[in-house]
Amino acid sequence: MAKIVIGVMGPGESATAEDAQLAYELGRLIALRGWVLLTGGREHGVMDAALKGAQAAGGLTVGILPSASPKDVSAAVDIPIFTGLGEARNIVNILSSEVVLVCGMSAGTASEVAFALKTEKPVILVAAQPATIEFFSSLGANICNAEDAADAIRMTERLVEARMMYARGK
Amino acid sequence: MAKIVIGVMGPGESATAEDAQLAYELGRLIALRGWVLLTGGREHGVMDAALKGAQAAGGLTVGILPSASPKDVSAAVDIPIFTGLGEARNIVNILSSEVVLVCGMSAGTASEVAFALKTEKPVILVAAQPATIEFFSSLGANICNAEDAADAIRMTERLVEARMMYARGK
Amino acid sequence: MAKIVIGVMGPGESATAEDAQLAYELGRLIALRGWVLLTGGREHGVMDAALKGAQAAGGLTVGILPSASPKDVSAAVDIPIFTGLGEARNIVNILSSEVVLVCGMSAGTASEVAFALKTEKPVILVAAQPATIEFFSSLGANICNAEDAADAIRMTERLVEARMMYARGK
Amino acid sequence: MAKIVIGVMGPGESATAEDAQLAYELGRLIALRGWVLLTGGREHGVMDAALKGAQAAGGLTVGILPSASPKDVSAAVDIPIFTGLGEARNIVNILSSEVVLVCGMSAGTASEVAFALKTEKPVILVAAQPATIEFFSSLGANICNAEDAADAIRMTERLVEARMMYARGK
């Protein structure tokens, strides 16, 4: 049976120190649950911090890179997937994550939240700004808000359990 | 020399009557300037209405389809580009438009505005909601707001002229 | 109703003088029939030559570029589609062409013929080497061989007519 | 440091019993070396057999799926990557594999070998037909032929070692 893959999305170079700290904690908690962490794989911001948090906790990590070859890859990626698709790789991030956790916001991150809403993938905004919550909540129902990392992980657990119960019921 | 290609993006099935009316007018005005209209090409909402407006005014139209083969294509597409990429085709819409005009909002449309901001493509929100303007304006500088179709086309003209002056200057 | 779009595929930088001459003639004949020419759009080899042939005959041309922005684009492209997908754009070339004409061979061209076979798109190898014909003929039935440009255009006409009769019959 | 990811490519539904047997053995040997196995992830032919071989030997497996959601996925995929890109996912298979092993041949497989040649990724044809070897050898230098699974794995070991020595030397 496939492993459970959880995505963490957020700004790269423009991430704040708070974004990175939150991402590290999300990565760590994901790894402690035995889930695989998936991010955009670059050695910047939220991607890099979440991967480092997961790796520090002994977790397995996947990075979906925009590039065609190994450059700008976080040292904490165990399995790099090189797409060569540029920004179009953002949709792969979303489709390959069972639940998408978002910390911080940027244009690239917004495209990922939008794709999650479009493809009806559960997405959790963690410690998001009110304008972000207001905007995205108007675009779809499969989105919720978490106050902090622990809250986000509890929501993720419930979503994973619900999916597994549904799968068993079929 | 390549023709000038202007994109119009907006909701498909969820477009309102106002969105569609605005899109038709944008398509018409784009065609009257001699520009090529590019949309997502499906026979729904803003895509379909803009294409019809352009075709009624004698313009040339391009549709970038998510599908791999001819289905759900607007009858007003002159040149269908079948990508087979699903939602990832949204990035092609943005990269292939010299200026992106947006009317209405949906998850798919939001992914396109986000990509435009990310790739520094000029994007004009036409008659947008305040929450939309507030959210996207915080993510990048290459975005502006137009009150109506005529206003949006004036802005587009200035952007096209500026790019051509820049190209001649090089 | 959508225009008829015919693709010409072949080597870029590695094209021979014969490949380029054949591509120019194919582009010219495609334009004379009133069809739209589609190629990979770069300013090299078969792509560039076919586009120039079509433009010299007054035709309309589309280039599906691997890049995300205008660089390395043939001056004979009327409508550039920037995909930012790198090599993955080859599949868009195939899906968007009603018939695929191939002159010359290279690794990139081979990926396009393979995709045409996989997606059951009619593909015509023009003046191909025996090893090429032997290899690809073993992989699918939707492939045929033409001796020269005039022969290839006759085959294309029959394929286009058959598709239109089929569409009318539905 | 990233794990070593080795790809096995070959026909899906059209695979022969010999293709599948060879793929199973390749998957098994890849897992025994501690490498990660990457395939196209579907529950057919070479993809499925290689994944099962790797999983039986306790290895870690990645499947790069053409679909946007879990359907037609091999039960032996540990980490499914859902691309939603259709056939365009073949390029992701190639870019994400350090070495590409090929058993059997089909149109889809041919597109993968062609992409490997185009992107200068080492590719090893295992027990291939003479027409296949002749055709692809004419298109690039980064291709070699192995008689059987053991031979292919020895070649892969040398390629992996050479890359690691090169990386250390930098």
C-alpha cells in the first residue's frame, strides 16, 4: 500500500523567519507521524525548512523540482523528482499530496492553493493572514484554517483517517 | 514579426452573466485592435464569451485546451492547441499572452493570476472585487485594476506600446 | 470552425541542408492549401525552414516553444506559444497537429514520432531512412512513408478529407 | 544526500511475459543494491513487474503516474507522484532517474528512450532487438546494450560510481 504523502507549501526566497520556523515544525511533526513529506524541493524558504525538520525527525522526504537537473536542490531531499516543467510543477506538488499544508504566502504559493481548490484537494492554511483566508475561502469549500503547527497536524490526521475509512468502506 | 497575443482569463462553468458580457466586450475590442485573442479555449463562461466577441469582430482566436483531443472546445476557437496537461495548461495561457486580462474569479482563474504575478507578466483585473484586488496586490507589482473593458484596453495599449518601444530601443 | 493545423517536425541544430530544404517545401505547400503550419518554433533547422516556407507562401504559422519567454524564436512564427515545459512541449506539438509530417531524424524528433504513435495521431515520415521506417513501423499502424514533399501533401489531403467526411457523418 | 534513483521503463499493457520477467529481476536487483526504483507507476507490464520485484526485495519504489488521481496505480508503488500530465509525464520519468534501464519496446517506451538521448541521460537497453539498438544508437552516444539483468546492473553500478567520483572531485 502506498505511503501517506503530506505536502507543505510556502514561499521560497521570500519566506520570513516565522514562515521557515513554522515549516520546520510542520516537517518535523509530519515525519513523527510516519508520513512522507513532499515539498517543491528547492533549497530556499519553506521548502527547505520543512524538509530539514522532517529529516531531523528521521522522516522520508520528496522534492518536486521545477528544474530538469540537480541544481538548487535542498540537501534535505531524499527523493528528488526533476520535472523540467518550471512553474507547471506546482500542480504536481498538489496532486501528489494527500493533504496540503500552507505556511506563508507568495505568488507561487497562491498558485498552489488555487490548484488545490480547483482539484478539490484538502488544503489547510496555517497561521494565515485574514486577507488570504477571506480570498481563498470564497473560491472553494475544501479549505480550512489552523492556528499553529499542532492544530494543522490534528486536522491532517482527521483528514487522513477519514480517507482511509472511506477506502475501507468501498 | 510575431502577432500581438492578448489573453483573457476568467471562470468557466461558474462564470456569471456579467463576467460573460464583459469577456465578450474584451474579446471584441481585442480583435478590433488587430490583436490575437488567447483563452483557455473551452466552450464555457469567460473563455467562450471572449472568443465569440473576438470572432464576431473578425479577429483571430487561439484556445489552449487542457484536453488531449477535440472535446469541450469553443466553436469560436480558430487555432486549438491541445496540451493534454490538464490544469497545468494554465501556465501556458499566461506565458503565451503579452498582457493578461482577468474578468471574474474562480480557483482556476486565481491560479492564472498567481502565475502571472510569479512570472512577471502584466495582469489587469477588470471590474474585480475589493478582496481580490487586495489579495493579489500584496503578491506582486505587475498588476493593475481597470474599471471596465474600455479602460482595460487602454491600459493594454500602453503596455504593448511600451514593450515595442523597448524592443526597438535595444 | 477551427482551422486545419498541420505539424512539421524534424531536427533543430542537427538538421542537414536536405532536411531544411524539404521542410521549407513542406511549409510552402501547407500554406498554399490554406492550412496552418505548426512547428516547435525555434530558429533552427526543420522548424525554422518550414516556418519560412509557409510564411513565404502567405500562410499562418504557429510555434510551440519549449521556453517560457521570447528567446530563440524563429522570425517566421506568427503565433508563438510559450510553454516553459522544456522537452515536454513535444507532446503539445503532436496533440495540436491534425497530421504530423516528419523530415530528418534526431532524438527530439524520435520522441515526437513515438508520441504520435502512442496517441494514434497520423504521422508521415518523408524521405526517411530505412532503419527509421523499420523501427517505427513496428510500434504502431498510424504511420506511413512519403517519398517527397508532394507525396506527403497528397497523403495529408486524404487524411484531412477522411476526417472531415467522418465528422460530417456523425 | 539524495538517494540513488534508478528508472526501469518498458511497455505497459503490451509487455510480453519475457519483458515482465526481466523487469521483475531488474527491480529486485535494484532494491538489493539499496537504490530507489522509479517507474511509470501503472499496474501493467514492465512498470508493475519491476515495482513488484523491488518491493519483494525490500526496496523503496516511486511511481510517476500520468493521471491526476489514484487510479490504475500498481499496488507495489510506495510513493505515487500524480502528475495529471498524461503522456508528458514520460519526460519526468527520465529526468528523475540517474540511469534508465529499458526492457521491451513500445511507442511510449520509445518516447522515453528518445528523451533520455535528448537530455543526455545514461540509458541501457536490456536484451533489445537489433532494429531497436540500430535505430537509437544512431541518435546519441549515451546509450549502451546489456545482455541480461545482471549485465545491466553491473553497467549501472559503474555509471553510479563514476558520477559519485565526479561529484566528489568537484
